[in-house]
Amino acid sequence: MLQQLDGVLTEWRKFDSNRCLDAAELEQIVRNIDRARRQFDSKLFFVVIFGPLKAGKSTLTNTLAGEYVSPTGFGKETTRRPSLVICGVKSGIDQYFSTDPEVNHFLSQRRLRKDSAAGAAAEDETQKLGKVREAFDAVADYLRGIRSNDEFHGRIRVNTLHLNAASLEEALTQDLTTEPLLTVIRSKGGHLLSHGVAIVDMPGLDGSRSNWRADPIHEWVISRAEFFLFVQSSVAALNNETHDFLKEIVAQSTKPPVWLVQNIFDARHWQPEEKRKKAADEQREEGKRRVIELLNEAPRAALGLNVGLAWDAKSEDQSEWLARSEFPKFESDLTDVLHAERALIQERNCLEYLSQRFGEAKKQLELSANRIAELRKKHQDVRNKLETAQATVDAVNYRSDWESAVRGEISTIAEAAAKPWLDSLENEASKLCERHKLDRTGKEVNAELANVAVRVATEGASKHFAKPLLLPQYVKLASQYCKSAENDAVTRCNQILSELKLLELSIPLQPTAEDVPLLPEDSFTGDKLKETPWWNPLWNTEHNPATLENHIGLVAKGWRQQIHTRKENWVNQALTDHFSTYCEKRRKHFRAHLQRLLADCGAVAKPKEEAANATEILIGQMNEALRNLEQPLGNAIASMK
Ligand SMILES: Nc1nc2c(ncn2[C@@H]2O[C@H](COP(=O)(O)OP(=O)(O)OP(=O)(O)O)[C@@H](O)[C@H]2O)c(=O)[nH]1
Ligand SMILES: [Mg+2]
């Protein structure tokens, strides 16, 4: 199974997740499983000593180490931060600090119960908690010998102190400006330490200063330690804090062994031997009974020993005291059990840990796959909506009411423009009629009429159908009519766009002078002026008011007709050439906007979709590898039970 896992990890390390979505998460999966793989090669075995305040935890730690490695004290909370005691070639105290100020702030807020708000202040700090866990794991992996300190990448700083009572006091019992992640005590070590056991000495769980519920080291200890010594004393009560901690330990899927160590504080030392022994047995049994009562579960072993006596015996080299303390038997039992079970426990923990990482990985891969599906759906949704918007604009029918409404309106504009023109023609004609009554010949009248023709004809284009005059009316008509033809299409488009948080359609430009047709400046045709009335052969030389007036009337009528024709032409041109062009300009304006948005969305979506495709392939490969490993992992776990 491990060989297969190594193969998978080698493959996964080749992945280029730079181009993927959720790259950080995918890399984290690889890191986590890689870490789980390395655990199998761990050289350390973590034994955790925990219990209520003043139970003698540190004294037991010292006795097991055979050296003063953890401060002890009467009548005060002594151990304020956990320490990890290991065997070292050289003695010393190593404080492992994070170099991340956020992590340090987080730890100092959570580790020591300085005020009641400290624990609660950090609810939204899951991300920081993740970093802290990562840092613990990094240090622990380093200590386990499965990671080199190069891999700390400058994220961890180590401060080393000499191993002596004063430094121990400072490192483990005092306030520090920066909270270390872990404090490691390197000791020459007793029997256990020299066999690769690391002893974790915890602060009293019911301490008023250390804060086990908030300090993430406890969570880490619960999940990663391999063996627990629960130290109870005859003078300390089993309180809720200890109870809860115990419950969390036994709830672990790895079911780590828990030994109850009842520290018999010199029970009835004034009594003869057998009574002392009886009292000690009673204390141990009582301790065990209380644990069973609380947990519905017996500890793996329940022992009574006099830890204080054992420590004094060791430090003062009193072999008779040592025998009396029951410590040698405890130490050899523990050694035997560890010898017999250590590999098994470690392997089981590693398998369980690996299986948990697999579970997490599968969940994460599923999340990523869902995110990809969501992303694709979102992009498709945007595209669909924009296409709907476009179809809405395309469906606008500007011509539906073309003939009647628009032609009518344009005709009215033309009518109004032509009216003063016609009036002006009328006026000129009647002025001529007045003049010819005096004394004119037909020739003279025709010459004047020719002048009038030129003047009045040019007036049409320059004065009455002048663009500045017509444009405002045309603009008004165009915007009113187009708006009503567009109806609610623009509103519907804008609704879609605002839902998509995209720029809404702008109002198109109003018609400009170019959108209004020009009236040609042609002069009126003068055919009638060449005619000589058959009934008056002396037309050119003679004065005859009746015929001249008739003649002027006829010419003016012809010109009026011409004005009408020009007006009608103008109307036709305005409608079919200019107005229709303007309508399509508006449609084009809307379409261009939507096309731009579609293109923009496409440009944004493209790299994401490409990343999604790459990620999907990776997820598929990772899932398949996990599936292939599940069976052998399951078999391995089953064989452990
Ligand atoms: N008489 C007697 N004293 C003991 C015994 N065990 C420990 N002591 C003393 O009790 C005091 C407290 O012991 P520690 O080892 O500091 O207890 P602890 O559980 O580590 O305490 P905290 O770290 O403060 O929770 C020390 O002064 C020890 O010397 C014992 O069996 N008999
Ligand atoms: Mg202590």
C-alpha cells in the first residue's frame, strides 16, 4: 500500500497546479497526504501526560526523564505552556516560534487565560487556526525526523536556552513577549526517552491561567499523540475540565491507550505498612471508579504510585524509596507495553491519519468539482441571458406602424414647412397682379414671374425646409416613435444587465442634421411662361389685365403644384431613407453594446474555463488514485483491528 502511495505522490508532485482553479487547495491535499505518508517513518512516539492542576504531572515527567526537565511547585499553577521532552545529544531548551506575527498574536491571545474575552475574540479566525495547525505539524514532523528544517521555509524560528531550573522556570511558567508554538526540552534522558519516546507535559487542565479549550495545541495533542498518561492525585478532584478533555481523547477514532496514574500522596505515612498499602489501593480503585463512572469506559491500566517519593528517590539516589514508590514497576510495565505495542499503535495511527486525509481530500475534490460546475453554469447563464437580451433588441419592429403613424407625423411637419412657402408664393403672385393692373405687357409680366420663380423656389430649401427648423421636430418625432416601438425591450434588457451587474444600455444618439433629408434647390419650371395665348396675338406688346391675371393665376397654380410635389418627395425620402436608417442605427447601437458585453464576458470566462478544464482533469486523476488506494488502505486498517 505504501509503495502504491509513494507512486501516487510522485505523480502528484509533478502536477502543475498553477493553471488550475483551487490550486492552493489541491496543493494542500498533496502536502497533507505527503505528510501522512511520512508519518509511517516517524522516529518519535508521543506520550502525553495530562490531568488536573497539581496532580504531579511535572514530577512524573521529571522522574521518567531522570532529570529536572519540567518545573514543579507547591501551591501555585506551575506549568503554563506544554513542553515536549525528548532525548538529545546535548541538553537544552528549544523554543519554536512562528515568524508569522498573525500566528503569534493568535497564540498569545489564546494560550494563556488572561481575561475572559481572550478565547471568544477569535471566532472568525479559522484561517489563522489553520496556519497554527500547519506550524505545529511542521515542528512535530521535524522532531519526528520526517521533515528537514529547510522545509520550514523561514516560517519557524528556534530560540535555544541552557537547560537549568531558571531557564525552565522562564520558558514554561512565566509570561513571554511572544508565545512559542512548542517548547522542546532536550535531555540526556532516562530509559524511555532514549528509546525515542517524547513526553508531553501539559499544563493543569483546570488551570486559571492556561487555556486548554482555546489553545490549539490541545486539539493538536488530542489528535496526534499516541499514548496518554492521565495523572490524578489523591489531593486533586476530577473536575469538568479534565472530564471533557478525557472524553475528547477517547472519542478519537484511533482509540489511543489511556493509563490512569493515581499519584498517591504519601497515603497515611504514619500508619504501618499494610494500612498504608490498603489506603493506597483504595485511592487507586476510587480514582479508577470515578473515571469509569464518567466515561463509561475503563482506562487501559490503573496504577497507584507515589510520584513525589519516586522523584526524591531518583534525585537523592535512594533505592529503597524508589522501590516503595512503585515507580520501577510502573516504568517497566510502560516500557513493556510500549515495546510490544508501539509499532502497532503508530502504524494504526498512521493508517487512521492517512484515511482521514483521504476523506478530507475526497471532500475537497468534490468541493472543487462542484465549484467548477457552478462556474460553468454561471458562465453559461450569463451567455444565455445576454443572448436573450440581444434577441429582445432584435425583435423590436420599428416598421410596424410605419405607414400611418410615422408618415402622418412627417407629413404634418412637411405641411407646416410648406405652408409659409405657399403663402409667400401667393403673396408674390398677388403683388404681381396688383402691378400688372397699372400698365404691363405679357412679356414684362413674364420677366417678373421668372424672377419670382427663382426667389420663391430657393426660399423653399433655404428658408422653409431649412434643417435647423425641421430638426427639432424630427428629433421629437424620432425619439417618441422609436421609444414606443422599442416598447419595453430596452427595460427588459436593462433588467437582465442589472441582474448580471453589467453596464446598462445607454440612450442612443438623437437624430442629427444628417438624418434629415435636404430639399433640392431646383427652381420652378417656367414652361407656362413661354406660352402665348392664342386669343391674344399681341400678348408681348399689349396690356390686358384680364388675360394677364388669368395667366399669373395659372403659372402660380403650376408652381403650387411643384411645391406640393417637392413636399411629398421630401416626406417619402424622410421616411424611407432617413428615418428607417436612423431606426436601424438605434438597433445597431443596442446590439453593439450587447456584443461588447458578450465579448467581455467571453474574455473573462475563457481563462477560467481553461483553468476549470485543467482542474477537472487533475481532479479526475486524483480521485482515481484515491479510489485505487482505498481498498488496500481499508484492508490494512481492518487487519489492525
Ligand atoms: N508529598 C508529595 N508531594 C508530591 C507528590 N507528587 C508531587 N508532589 C509535589 O506536589 C507539587 C506539585 O507537583 P507538580 O509536579 O508541579 O504538579 P503538576 O501537576 O505538574 O502541577 P501544575 O503543572 O501546576 O498543574 C510539587 O511540589 C511536587 O514536589 C507526591 O506524591 N507526594
Ligand atoms: Mg506541571
